[in-house]
Amino acid sequence: MASPATCRLRCKARLGKEAPVNSKSATKAALSVQIRWMIRRDMAEVLQIERSSFEYHWTEADFLHCLRQRNCIGMVAEYGNRVVGFMIYELFKNRLHILNFAVAPDYRHCGIGNQMVAKLANKLSQQRREFITLDVRETNLQAQIFFRGQGFQATRVLRDHYQDTSEDAYVMQFALHGNENQQRFEASNRIADYEEA
């Protein structure tokens, strides 16, 4: 039987809170980062980003347990020899599933998240994996907006999904060939009516 930590890791995507857009962050220039495999010495910086991004953050043991699984991959975004973002995802037969994704607060709104999603999208292929999925807390509006801007669409709601709260989650999906063939999520939600200013 799987431990609670295993279930928690396998069931949830944890998406970093975006900093509010203000005049300072709105003027940040896009940064080009190197995205590479996560290695053990990255863990201190990854944990710092994790703690600054989530109220219910993963521990080092959670990361190590997840990354020891054969189908889990960790990657970091590096800028100037500093880890400024990370993502953990699982490999499935026909999809990639994002478990954890965050950018350091000082580097948000600089295009780093966009580059990380693009890296994942480049791993999709017609012959094998055609989708990227993730679960987003219903209260994490910034993550919903970010991923919607990357071409993800909400496909369903997972009721009482999280063990730490009774919060629901939206399952969001990106399809290699667009989202025209996926089941549309028609329920009313906060991102359905969002229009960029």
C-alpha cells in the first residue's frame, strides 16, 4: 500500500503563486534560462523556492521520494548559476503530468515559466505522448491564468482533492494538436470569464 506521502505526490500538482503585477514587475525584461536535469546539489535552492511559493510545501523527503520513482523527472531553470525555477513531472504512456512547478519570487514575470512549459511541450510527440496535464487548486487563480495563457484548458473538477484542505482542483490539459478534440469543461469557473486587460 502506498504511503500518504506517495499518494500526495502522485495526486497533486503544486503550482507556485505568481507575484502580483505591479509597475516594478511589469517592466521586468524576459530572461533566457538554461533548463536542465535537477541534481542533488540543486536541492537547497529548490527547497527555498518551494517554501516561498506554497503554503503547503513539499519537504526534502517528499522531493527525494518522488525523484526516486522511475517515471518522475525533475528539471531546473538556471540563470547566472542560480536555480530560479523548477518542475517535477511524471511520465505516462500518453501524457506528461506536472506534479510541482514554481519560479523564484524575484524572477516571476520574466518568461521563465513560459520557457519551462515550452520545454515540456517539446517533449510531446504524435507517436507517444500527446498531452500535458496538471491539477491546480481552485483558489490558485494566478496558476490557472498562467497555464491558460500557455494553451492549457480546464477539463474537469476533482472534488475535495487535497488532503490538507477540502479544496477542489481543476484538471488542466495541454494537447499537442490543440485542445479541439478534448472534452470541454463547461462548468462556470473563475478563469472562464477572465479577459486580459
